[in-house]
Amino acid sequence: MVVIIIKFIKENWDKIEIYIISLWLLFFLIIVLTINVPIYFGRGWAFIGITKLFKMNIVALFSISFLIIGFIFYSRFKYKMGGSQRTAFKITKIQNVNFEHLTFIATYIIPLIAFDLSKTRFVIVLSLILIIIGMIYVKTNIFYANPSLALLGYHIYRVDGMFRTEERKEIIVISRQRLTLGMNVRYKKLDDKIYFVRVE
């Protein structure tokens, strides 16, 4: 079982990074909901100590850690997408599917913040749910439905494209630029059906 999990992670690491980036909003909301820093302005105040402060904010600190990891993964994503790209293809059919970002937020992020994160059992359940959702998103290749990328100005399109040797239909493209029919775009493959593109 462990070998299968390690193999899955190795084969899908880039997609896992993008999935973790997609959870920025959830981690931020968890921090807002759970952070607990007691402040007292009266006389006779005393610092409660790092250990006690840490224990009071374990969930918030884990969320902050994943938020930072997400920023590192986003930097890696930008670097990889900025590298050399393949010969351009022409867009022959295009459909804007940015609404899929909202589907992710409405279906997963909003319900998950309703968990009572002051109880260990709910924290464990939330962690397991995030792992299971991540595995489903990676296996079904819908990791591109990423609200964090939408906030950073990326757009999602479903297109048909005329490549040098063939026409490929119903591919998903992610772009920082707005795309229109007839444009020539250079691409970098994220998956068989998912490309990052930029206008020539």
C-alpha cells in the first residue's frame, strides 16, 4: 500500500502541487477561524509562553505552513511555465470555462470551513477529506479548476486546436491572457489534455 502511494505521488507531483495551490483560500479561512492570540492591555500582564501559544494555535500554524508551501509551489509553477514552449497551434474552437473555479469553491471550500476545528476528530476528518479530494482531482485530471489561479489572473478555456500534424479536440488550456478564436498560441503540456498556453 505504501509503495502504491509513493508511486502515485511521484507520478503526479506537479498536479499535487497545483492542487495544494488551489487550497490557499481554504487555508486562509482556517487561519482566520482558528487563530487564538490572547491580548491583555491591563496591569500585571505576562507572556503565556511559546509552548502554550503553539498548543493554542496548532491548526492555524499548520494552515500557515501550507499557505507558505503553496506560495513556493506557485513560484515553481510560474518558473516551469515560463520555460521553453512548444511550436504554436491555432485555436479553431473556444469555450470559456472559468465557472469551474466557482464550482470548486461552492462544492468543497465553503462546506469544509463549517467543520468545528476546535475538536481533534474534526481536524482529522478534514485532513482525510482533503487527501481524498486531492486524489480524485489528480486521478480525474480536474486539478486545473483552481480558484487560487483565478485570483492570480489565470483563465481556463476548453478549445479545439490545429496542431502541425493533427487537430486535437476538447483540450483544456490555462492562460494569463484572454484567448479568442483564431489565435496562435505556444503551449506547455501539463497533461495529455491540459496545456498552459501563451499568445505568440
